[in-house]
Amino acid sequence: ESYVREKTATDSGATVPFFAEQEGELEGRLVSARANLAAFRAKWGILDLSTQREGMLNEYGRLTTEINEARAELVQNSVALNAFDEDPGKLSPESALPFSLRNDPGITETLRNLASLRARESRLGTEMGENHPDRTGVQDEIRRLQSHVAEEGRSILSNRGAVLASLLAELEGQRDRIQEQVLTLDARSREMRSLETAVDVMAAAVAQDA
């Protein structure tokens, strides 16, 4: 700016050598500014910042969805686990078991046996009376199987909770890294705009001097 003001304010030929020197310096600074911009782009591989940022934000959104799903599943798992711990003595696996546990082979077989025992208990109560020893024995076996189902269910849910917690931590870590990358990309974008501005300013100065 000082150079341009001085050149505009004078018509003296005595300053020609000075301005010739300044013109060479301006052109050199333009070459340097362009080189800096090219080196920056080459270093960071930045050709289309908006495309890179959009891709990162899409990944951030996908991870957020998975995190929300994992959190919801973890909450459901905790609720189911608490149901076992609140009053295991009165647990009725046929009604209290989460649907997801009913697909477990061991629990499925135990539930099948429980259904058979309940049918036998009912028949004995009708045919032999409610206090018949055979019926009492069947009731004891029913309680034993209920306790087994509760233990198996608690173990499965505890393991599932640990896996979900680990998955949630990993997803949140991935999302945090994506967020850091977006912030870094934004900073690089500001740097590149500054370098582009420097090139534009130098190019304008050289063009005005020509």
C-alpha cells in the first residue's frame, strides 16, 4: 500500500529505479505466496474442503445414530437385569423374561420344561389334591428351574451389558476423533483462505503496477 501511494503521488522519473526494484519485489512475493498456497494444499491434501467436511459430518451423524441405538439398548438391558435382581424369589420367567433372551437355546429348553411341569402340577392338583406329595415335588422342581432361568438370564444380560458398554465407549471415541478432525479441517480451511487472500492481494498489486 505504501508503494502504491508513493507511485500514485509522484510523476518524477527519478523514482523509476526505486519502482523497478519494488516491482521485482512484488512479483517475487506473488511467486512466494503462490508457492506457499501450493505447498499447503499438497501437505494437507486439500482440494475440496467442503467435500471433505461433508463426508466427515456424514460419518459423525452415522456414529451418533449408532451411539443413540447402543445407549437405548444398554438402558433396556439394565432394566431387564434389574428385574431379575429386584425380587428373584417371585420371578416368573414365562412373563418376565425379555424377548431377546427367549432365543437362547438353554433358556428355551428350560422354559419348555417349565411349561411341562406346570401342566403336570395342574393335573396333579386336580387328580390328587393340592397337598399331594407328588405335586409338592413338582412345585419344588418348578422353583429350581425358575432359579436356573434367573441365573442364566442375569449372566447373559450382564455379559451383554458389558459388551454394549464397550461398544458405546468405542463409538463415542470414534465420534470424538471425527469431531477433532472437523475442527482441524476448519482451522486448515481458515489458513488456506488466508493464503489465497495473500495470493489475490499480491496478484492485484502486480496487476495494478503493470
